[in-house]
Amino acid sequence: MISPFRLQYALTLAALTALFSLWRTWKIAAFFGCFAMLNLVVIGPALFRKDSLPTPPGATLRAVLINVRTENQRHDLVRSFLAETNPDFIVLEEVDSKWIAALAELKRTHPHSIVEAREDNFGIAFFSKLPIQRGETLFLGGAEIPSLIVRFDSLGGALTILATHPLPPGGPEYSRTRNAQLAAIPSCVAQERGGIVLLGDLNATPWCHPFRKLVVASGLKLGGIESGFHASWPVDFFPLRIPIDHCLINSNVVVTAEKTGPNIGSDHFPLVVDFKLRF
């Protein structure tokens, strides 16, 4: 529960280092400075990375990820945002039957879908403009929480999108389950061919140990081209805002743009990802 906030620790410790330096209390300043640097070393690869891969030719595809928050009543804001961004693929998390009914018009603009609505904050839905070759519901890591995997073959090559929403690490049992869900992703995508895109509120920052294990084991990487720090939660308290909504990709995908969207009434900001396929 405390490991996601390393940027906040680094900034606070850096401020204390500066303060004690002004007071010429050098030993205390050095103490705080060392711990500030330790946190910066851990989060640095996510904060300052840059992907130098050339942009391939071909059409740009857009995916939007939104954790709508089940109790959020601002269906109008979500509808307006989706109409404005006009994505090819939409991943919605924490959707219940009311949310699916409120967004029924998506069936017109995005007629291909897989929907697993639930009333427990772990409903998930996928909508696409493009025909889905094959889609299925998965339960990663033994958790009774649905994830969706969808495959496309009409883009000049294969594309697989995995949408998932692991449990938050709100205690030992939830943490173990979250970690098991993340650990199950590499084997889930290992046999997929072509481009792979993982979208989800992973309830983990890029510097959390289970997240780093996922990246190493799967070969996936963060999709953003400049910075991994697209802080997406919590919307209402900026000082503790951290990146837990992610796009991970394999080497057959190049992200050309990635940004967070506006406040749509949820405790999460939406994530908008533009990408191209490399074959």
C-alpha cells in the first residue's frame, strides 16, 4: 500500500534536504538526501524513459481506457468524452448493468463488444468499431474477476488486446490476489502473435515489484513515448496522484501518443492511447 507513492516520498525528502541545508544541519540534510535519491533511482526509469522507435506507416488506431467508477452518475460526461475522442477500441472498467444501459448508444458506433457487467466494482466491457475475430473472458490468477482478451486479424496483421482490472492491494489477501493476477499475464499473452496491447487499471505503479516482474516476464513495456508518469488516480487529491491505469505493448506495437483525459466524474482519469502496428 505504501510503495506506489515513491514520487511523493522523493519530493518530500528533497524538500526536507533543502530545508536542513538552509539551516546548515548537514548530517540531517544528507540523511534525507540519500533517501530522496534512493526513491528517485527506483522511479527514474518510468519518469525519464523515451522510446526512440521510428513510427511505422499505416493507420493510427486509438484505444480509450476508462475506470468509470460504479457509483459515478455522470454518464453524460463519459458519453461526451467518447464522442469527442472517437476511439476505435474502448475498455470500460467497474461497469454494472446501469452503466451498460446508459452507454447503450455505443452499440451503434462500436457494434462489436464483449460485456461482463457486475455489481461489485469489477465489471468490465470492451467495445470495438472493428470486427472481433475471437474474444473470451478470462479469470487470471485464480481470482473470480473477469478479464477480456480479444483478437483481430483484419489490420494487415494480428492484434491482441487484453483488458484487465486486478484487485487493489487493500490488505494481505487482496495484495496476494493482485500479484497472482499480474503474474498470470505473461503466460496469457505468450502464445499470442502479432501486436499485443494490455489496457487496464492494474492497481500498481510502474515501480511496484509485481509490476516490474510482469514487465520482465512478459516482454511488454509501457506504451508512452516520453514519460510513464501519466498520473490517473485519485482525481480529487493531486498530492497523492499516481499512475495505475496503464497501456503495455509488445515490440510489434508503437505508441504515437498517450495522455490522460479530463475529469469524467470517476476517481480515475481516462487514458487515451494512439498506436500503430509494426509487421
